[in-house]
Amino acid sequence: MRTVWYSQGSESTECWSGPVSRIDAYIAGSLFPSEPFECTVHSVYTNALNLIVPDKPILYTLVTQPALLHPLSVLVAGSGSQAVRFNALSLEPGIAGRFNGQTLSFGSHISISFDHIKKNSQVDECPPPLALSAGMLEQRLEEAGIALEALQAEQNTELRWLSKEHLVNFLPEETSGYSGRFESVANTLCNSLVAGSPSVALTASLKLLGLGQGLTPSGDDFLCGLAIALLMYAAHPDYEEQISALAVETWLWGIAATLGTVPSTITDPRDRTGIVSKSFLYMASLGRFSSILVRFAKAFVDPSQDIRQEIVQLAQYGHSSGLDSATGFLFGIASVEQRRS
């Protein structure tokens, strides 16, 4: 079973035992609310606590590691040398919480102070500038592709990147009679955006939403990785003829609207995937992404960085979520470069 990126991570050797003395929130993502709210616990992991706020079709998350930060999350830490482990705090799904603007409390024994909170930097949430020559892009694509393909084989993931051919393969299709369908849909999506037809791209995207197992299916993670790559191209003036910012942003807004995470005229949003994926795709519609994915994108466009090491880091979160997103990213890079040549 695949899990969301932030459900896993290095295990701490210390944990809270008994009443919590103090937990502090230090860094908040740009989309984490600052106004008071009521909430309930959605799910509990060692290093992450997911919260549901009434009338919000997305999740807010408390995390204990900087690498797990994303725009809808806040980084917390314990006082002294004690490490916070959420699954040791007697928290269960359905437990109520309340944030009064300064403290987030769960009952009388768990409280998290926001007295020293700071907002996460925009550069840690937004796509980096694309400043590589065509030759260097191809080189980085090859380096990253080889590393990704090897790790996917090692972890036996559903979604595979074929580095030599710049193709993507969804293994469950091999036994279902739909071999090559994922690749075909992804190509239609990119071709439509290049042609300035975000509505056609949206229709193609709906065939990938919810495709795969786990809290964040492979198709959803692929779309997040694809989104950050296409936004990088769309923001660069030299690529205006290949893909426009308006087309990409309209496509992403369409996904969010279809899933019911942004206000729209769609009266019956389709429940095509789970709330965890909805949250990440909502962030993508605003041009915001998980810090770990942004860090990977930054490393990709910086030849001095070891791109294999960044892919190894992605591979540590969930069985395949990070690698699936990397696949979408490389597919986006390869698609635009192929059309530019």
C-alpha cells in the first residue's frame, strides 16, 4: 500500500510519554490559516498530523521535519531535547481541536503554541526559474532519468520512467488490456496545453486522477510533478511559443474546480480522488508545491547539484509518491523539449 509523502520519515529515538509539557510551531506554509478555526483529526502518523477544518475540502497538516513542509502545513517541535511523535500523543481520527490564533489545542493535555511562528519562504514553495540551455536540459534529463528508472525498479513501483525513450509506463495496464493508455493520455494532455487548449488537457487529466493505489495515487502524483515542470516553462519568456502561462494556469484551476477545492460554477464536483491528493492539487492550482518537490526542481536546474541524491530523498516518502511526481516532472521536461527541437 502506498502512503502519502509525509506519512513516513526517519524515526526518532525519543518520544513524549505522559502529559505534553510544550510543543511550539515554528514555520507555517503560506496557505496555513492564521485566523481561528475548529478542526478534527483526520489521520495520525509518526511525523505528521492531518486536520480537517469544517467546510474546507482540503487537509491542513502538522509536521515534525523541515523536509515535510508544504504550503498547507506547519512545522512543530518539542521543548528541550524531546522529539514530537504524533502517534504517541493519544490522538485519534475524529478528536476535536481548536485554534484561537495563538494556540492549537486538543483537549486539555495537548497544546501547540504559535507565539514564535514564521511564514515559510516563497522560494521554498514555488517553482524555480528555468535557466538552462537546451543541451544542459537534455543532460540533466538523462542523469535524472537513469537514477529514477533504477529506483523505480528497486522499489517495484506501478509507474515507471523509461529514460532512453523518454516514455512513461503504468504497469497495471500491462495485464488489463490498456497497455500504453497512460502514456497516450499524458501526451494528449501536454499536446493540448501546447496548442492552447486547457479544456482538452483537463479532460485528459480526469483520466489520470485517482489512478493507482494509496492515499495519493500515482496519477495524482504524476500530475503534481508535471504541473511544476510546465509552470517553470510557462514562466520563461523564451518558451512562450511552446506553452503559455495562461493555458497551464487555466488547466490547473480546472482540476481544482472539478475536485471542488476552489470556488467555481461547477455545482457537482466529482469525487475522483481522496482528500490528500485534492490538497496537493489545490496547492498546484496556486503555483505552490511541497518543499521536497521544489527542492528537487531546484536541483534539476542547477548542474552543480547531485540530482541522484535528490531523487533518493524523494524515494523515502511513501512507497512511490515522490518517484511518481519525479516521473511527471521529467515527462513535462521531455515533452516540451521534444516539441521545441
